[in-house]
Amino acid sequence: MQYKFKFKNRVLPIFLIITITVIASILAYKDITDRESYKCWKILEDSAGTVNKEINLIFENNINILHMISKEIENRDTLQSHEDVIADMDVFSNNSLFSRFDIFYDDDTILMQSGMIKNTSSITTFAKEAAKGEHISERTEDIITGEEVLYYYVPVEKNGETVALVVGVIDCNSLSEIFKPRIYNGQVMLCIADSKDGKFVMDNWHDGLGDVTDVTDIAERRPSKGFKSVDVTEEIMSNKTGVLSYTSDEDGENSYMYYTPIGIFDWELLVIVREDVAFSGLVHIRGILSIIGLIEIALIGLYFWWNLRTFRMLVDSRQKMSEELEKSTTLIKCVTELSLKEDINDAIDNLLEIVNSYFSGDRTYIFQIDYAAQIVSNTFEYASEGVSKEIDNLKNVPLNVVDKWIDKFRGNGSFYISNLDENRDEASYEILKAQNIDSLLAVPLLRDEEIIGFVGVDNPRKNYKDSSLLTSIQFFIINSITTKYQQDNLEYLSYRDMLTNLYNRNKYIDIVETHTGVKTDMVGVV
């Protein structure tokens, strides 16, 4: 617990620093991207304003040309000299956005720059157009070419009356060439919509003025994620300023449309640009910041992984040290028990109790092998409280019962049965099952490379993955058993006659000494 407390005290300040760094990074990311986003929106707005000014300037210059033609005609004595009128129009036809100039007379005829005269009473009348004063028409079909055009009318006045109209004819399809976008390196689309009827006057977004004729097509587009649906038709026809974002059905990319009124006419300018173009700076910055963020996350993750790994290594090391200390302490107890106890039987019994506690087993025991008699017998056993002793039931067990055990001893030096039911085919299965044994750990007892027995633990609940303790004490157990055998043999030789195998004088003296001072009523001597 103390170690964990120290670890928390060491990690907590670092965790707080990392948390503050992450929060600061997120806030910085938001601030930088917000600033760049504002900058990109500002560029889009300014770019639309630049295009708007350019359109206004070009139209103003070209309208001035119409005014100059009107003045030239007004200064002439007569309007009927068609050759002179055409000559005036030819002078101003170069470098103009008008495809041609016409003169509309009060008899509903139009004198065209080519010299052709055409009656327009079936289409419009002089009185109708003159009543409007100077104005521009809605998009309509040209009476000559059949192309989509605009007519710009400038009155010719004499004595305060409108006697004719100078008409500048604007080919709508040519406007896309005149107002080529120069903003965003030309990666932008421009449209001009008439706010009165929603029709496109100029369109380089679609394939010219083809099937798509008005702004209702825009209203059908799917808004981009995070943008509200806008009634763009109503917005444009109300001469409002705003932004619409939509997702392309063709490639799934987002595009932005900035719409704003064109001051010179009742028109709306539409600037359409893809997100990766309009927000290229923001995309670039987000990419860099994302990479920095990923590196930051990777470093933080690596730091925590390294600390966790180090912590686990320390915990494992402490655990291993604790296990080694417990094993060493247990080994010392075992050796001390065998060294200090005069009675070897008691010493071995106590040793088995110590070993059993180390493994938290049910029983710990020693079996000895008699190869001459082909038997194996349980000679020492310790059983935990509540566990039955089996030493008396395991005398003179046929050696073939543990043949496979001996083979494992020779092959691996030890063996561990983790699940008895997986060893049903072994001869020892029934004997072990009868003792309620589910698992078992055993190591051989070796004398001069010969297996003379083994020491085992039934149902070990801890430390069973390491048999080194049993391997370490087996040398001391063999010495103790050998010493006991020698003591028993010396005692036998001291008290027995070698020829008759009867008790000798030493036994007699020993018996007499045991009865010294004891009152005996009846004594018999042979």
C-alpha cells in the first residue's frame, strides 16, 4: 500500500501537467482554427466584393458608351440618316461588352448595326420601353439570333421628348468570358441571377445557360453537415447577403456559395467555391495541428505505457523478491529443523509441515522405493487440519502404479498434475481420486543418480509453479533418511545377537535400567 501511495504521488503531478498540456493544446487548436476560419471567410467575402466592384465598373463604362452614342445622335439634326447612326455605333463597338448596338424608333422599328430594320410590335413597343426610361431588360431571346440576351435601353431626347432608344445588346453566354474569375487562381465559379425572376443572367457554374435556367436548382441541393437548410431562392430574390454550404451528389465534396447584391442592377452575384479551395489554409493548418496532436497523443501514450511497464516490472520484481524471500526463509526453516532436532522422525515431520504451509497444500509426504520388492511406501506424511492421513493406506504399493511418475522424474526432474481428470489413463488415477486429490506436485529423491523415492504435495494452492524448494530440500531429506537408517541399523546391531538374532546383554542392561527404582511385584528371567 505504501508503494502504491508513493507511485500515485509521483504520477499525479505528471498527470496534472499532461492534462493541462492537453487542455491548452485543445484551446490553442480551437483558437488557431477559429482565427484561420475567420480569415478564410473574410477572404471569401472580400473576393466576392472584388468581383462585384469589377462587374459594376465594367457595366458603368459600357453604359457610358451607350450614353455617348445617345448624345451623338441627339446632336444630329435628323434621326433618319441611318448611315450616320450606324457610323456612330461602329465607332463605339470595339472593346465593348455589347455584342451590337440597335436604335429603337417610335414607329416600333429597330435599326440594327448591320443596317437591317425590323418591326418589333409583336414583341414589344417603343412606347412601353420608353416609358421605363433608362433600364435593362430581363433575360430574353434575341429577335435576330435567338440567343439568350439582355437589352440595355438609353433614351435619345430632343426638346424634352424621347424620340428614340439606343439599345445595347448583351449576349448572356459571352458574359462568362468577360467576367472570368481571377480570385482563388480561377478555381471558382461565378453566377449572376436576376432578383426579379430568379433567372441566371450569367452562369459558368453549369454548362452555360442550358437546362438550368434559374436559382431553384440551388434550393434542391443537400446542405452540408452543420449547416441549416436555407431558402436560397427567397434570399436571392430578396437581394440578401449570405452563405450556403452544400454537399455535391457527384463527389461528396462540400462547396460554399456566397451570395450578395450587385449594386448597379437588381441582380445577385453568386460566388461558388469548393471547401478545399476556400479553406485551403485552414485545411493545411488543421493537417499540421492534427499531426502535432497525434504525435502528442503518441508521446503521452508512450509515456504512460513506459510508466505502466516500469510499474509492472517493479511490482513483478517485488513479487518475485517476496516469493524468493519466502522460499529462502522456508528453506532455512527446513534445514534448521533437520539440523537441530535430535529425533529425525520429528524433524522430518516438522519439515513436511513447513513445506505444506509454503504450498498451502492438503498433504505433504515422502515415499521410498524398494526396487528389490518392487514396491513403494509412504514413510512420512503431514496432513492439514481436516484432511485425512493416508500413510497407513499407502504401504507396499506396487511400483508399476508410479512407473509414469518415475519416467517424468527422469525426463523433467519433477512433474505437476494440474487436473487429475486429465490423467484418467494412468495407473495412479484411482488411488489419487480416492484421496480427493485434484492436483499434485512432486520431485524425486536422488542418491547417486538413482531415484530412491519422492516428496510430494497434494492440492497445492500457491507456489505450485516453482518446484525449486522441493528440489533444494531433497538433498537434506535424503541425508536425514540415511542418518535415520544408520541409527536404526546401529541400534539393531547393539541390541541383537548376530547368530541367534535374540536380544543381547546390552538390551538386558537397558531393560534393567528402565526398571531401576520401580517396584515390581512379579519378575521372571530367562
